[in-house]
Amino acid sequence: MKNIFHLPAILLLLSLSFSGCDKIEPPFKEGGGGQVTNDTRKILLEDYTGHTCVNCPGGARLGHELVHLYNGQVIMIGVHAGYFARPKAAPFDADYRTEAGTAWDNFFGISAAGNPMGMVNRVNNQGAYNVTAANWATAVGQAAQEKAALSLNIQTTYNSTSRNLKVELESKVIHPLDNKLMLIACIIEDSIVSAQSNNDPNVGATPTIPDYVHRHVLRGSINSPWGEELAAAGQATANATFSKTYTLDLNSAYNDQHVSIVAFIYDDTSKEVLQVEEKKIR
């Protein structure tokens, strides 16, 4: 895959050190990534966040820049989990935590390392999955050079009257894989407006943005927090295809104009995400 993203240039913009909730400066670049096709290896960027984390708006802005920079190759999920995601007195009484997000946060130890924090394709780097926001661009740039082992396509059928949603997933193996493969399908809601703590006047009002737009918010997993088996060990041979279909009634509290399905396939042994895809339901 051709990708015109120049990693060294963006790394110069991220030469500052930071951990936990220190201030970050997002990278900016003119242009974008290469052409995205069905066999492009897309990248899952998980932003672990919370509405009382004062530095999380800066992390979210950085993530959004990467999404736009890579022209559809980066798919972002905002996972509200951990201390900063707990509901508090108004205006922070919203609760965006989910069973799946909490399970992932506990297993991978993300928010415990300080927010904003995340994962890029859930790659285990020397025993740790978590990636500080200042290092997202580096991790994404590295992941963008890798080739896809599988394709993943999503088809949705949605009835706006009954709110019944059908999700059809199909994957084809490009390069054989040995380990068991797992599939997770998630509901994501974008553009949810509610209060957010903030310490960066370049992002919005301080110390609170009353009408902050929460992006890519994880609303839950369709097929359990850890998904289900897509292919047993040894089954992912070249050109093998696998499919799954789910039907559900969309929660009446979600704005269906802003709902997407994000599905991803991961290696059950390493937990690394091998392919991810996103599709709006309407």
C-alpha cells in the first residue's frame, strides 16, 4: 500500500515528553494517507477518556487529527472508563461507561496508567499495551506500514421506524494466520453533547466546556466484550472467508443519525487487532 505520510516530520512535533494528563500538542500535516482499499490494513485507535479528565480534550483532538490525516485508514473509538469517567454531580452526571469498555480497561490496564491514554491495534510493546497520547502518531505511523492479513466488510440494514438493525460482517483471509481469530462488533455514537473538564483554552472553555462534543463514543459490544470466535486455530488459510450476522433493536436513547458499527478482528493469543472497519448505519 502506498502511503505518503512522512513519519519523521510528525515525530519532530512530538519530541516533547508527557505522561498521564500532561498537556499535549496535536500534530498537524497538510495532505493525508494513501488510497484505502479493501485489503488495506486499517488501524484501531482507542482513546481511553473521561469527562472529568482535564487533558482528555487535547488527546481527543490529536486522535481526530490522525483520523483525518490517514483518510479513513485510522478508526477511532472513545472509551469512557476508569476514575475520570465516573458520573459526578451536574454537569458531569452523564455516564458513558460500558461493560465492554470497563472490561478492556481492566484487562489492559489503560486508565490506571493515566489519561489521556490509549492503544493502537492493541499491540503489546515490551509487556505494555498502553500508548500515551503523545506517542499515538508514532504508533499509528508504524502500523500504517504493515500489510493486511484479512479484509473486513460491514453491511447494515436499518429500519428507522422500528429501530431494528441488521449487521452483516464478512472477512476474507489474504495471508494465512495460525492462531484463533476473534471478532468484536461494537456500537459507536458520535457527536454526543455534554460537559467536559478542560485545561487548554485552545480546545475550548476552561475549566469546563459545557457543550463539549464527545466523538466516537463506545456504546457497547454487540457480541460480548471479547466477541466470539471467527476462525479456529489453523482455519484462517489463504482465501478462506468467514461471516457473521447480528440483529438487534437500537437503544432509543441513541441518535441513529450518528451511530456507526465498528468491528475488528484480533489474534486471540496476542490480542493484536489485525483488521478493523467502520460503517454508519444510515
